[in-house]
Amino acid sequence: WTDGLTSLDRYKGRCYHIEPVPGEEDQYIAYVAYPLDLFEEGSVTNMFTSTVGNVFGFKALRALRLEDLRIPVAYTKTFQGPPHGIQVERDKLNKYGRPLLGCTIKPKLGLSAKNYGRAVYECLRGGLDFTKDDENVNSQPFMRWRDRFLFCAEAIYKAQAETGEIKGHYLNATAGTCEEMIKRAVFARELGVPIVMHDYLTGGFTANTSLAHYCRDNGLLLHIHRAMHAVIDR
């Protein structure tokens, strides 16, 4: 029915191999290939929308599971990738020849911003290279993000002055909107801290790509937290 509208043979997916699941009756593994023209370049969102979108809701399928996803190099190269690598992080922290040592601040919820900053200072002053926010430390009533950023920056600079080493803290910039997320990253950069973090899955693919672009353009390191991954891969 689309013969007059699109070149169906060029754009349709192809199931090129089917094999039974070992030890299971009426279960099969289907290998499906899609032409690259169906996918927007550099868009994780579009890639997953096309490959694992509405197909999982088809009534004709009693059950469906994604086992593997193989991405052609030609498509992979359309993605920017991480804004920086481990070597750049070592350069910014001036730490070489050994593992970087850090910790997550606990308790992660319930501390005031001032006490949170105090914990950051004590960890960094005690010898750690960096500390980090946990995944659900965003901007709660007991500790708003701006206050946390300020006290953590104060802790970093105080520890640096007393130890003579470069220190860091992974400030979680995750927010309810992309605009708010970028605003937090901008404030972190203005404070002069070396790194921010983002809850990649819960924050969303598009939001994460936007933050990665900002970090690359402005010299910020970006740490990704995998919160919610077990819902997908456990």
C-alpha cells in the first residue's frame, strides 16, 4: 500500500535469520537488520525509538525480549561520545601513576548543605582525590542544589589550599528539565569545579547528550551514573 509513496524495499527491515532457543519450545531468536537511512545521525533517542519502541506493544507478539544490539561503525561515528577521557581527568587533577581514589558522601540524603560540604572537606583533606554526590542528590528541601554547590566548592578549595593537591567533587547536575540541568552545569563551571555528573538513564538520552556537548565545549568533566540500569539489564 506504500508502493506509490516510498521505496519500500529500500527502507524496510529484514529478518535474515531465525533460530530456536535451546531447550525451549515455541521460542525463537530472530535477527533483524535495518537500513541506516531509518535513523537520525547522532540520536540515541531515535535509535531506541526505532529499534525497541512500539514493536514491544504489538498484540501479535506474546512476548518479546531484546538480547543484543549491534551498531555499525558508520553510525557509531555520528555520535560525539564522552566529552573527555581518563587521561584528561588525570591532567585536570594532576594525578598520574596510580588509581584515583574517591568516595560517595553518606548519608546521601538528609544532611544540610553546610554539613554535606563539611563531609566533603574531611574526605578530601584526609587524602581522597575526589568525592561525589549520589544519584538521588538533586535539589531537595533539606539541601537545595545551589547551596550544595557553594559549600562543596568551598570544601574543595580549602582542601586544595591545605594539601597542595588538586581535588574534585562530582556535583550532580541532574534536574527535572534540560534547561535547569544546564543552568546547574553553568553554575558549577562558574565556581571553577572540574566535574559534574548526570543520572544518564533517568535523566534521559537527549538531556545527557545536551549536557555532554556543554561539557565538551566548556572544559568540564562529565561523570555518568547508571541509576535505573537494573530495571533494564538485571
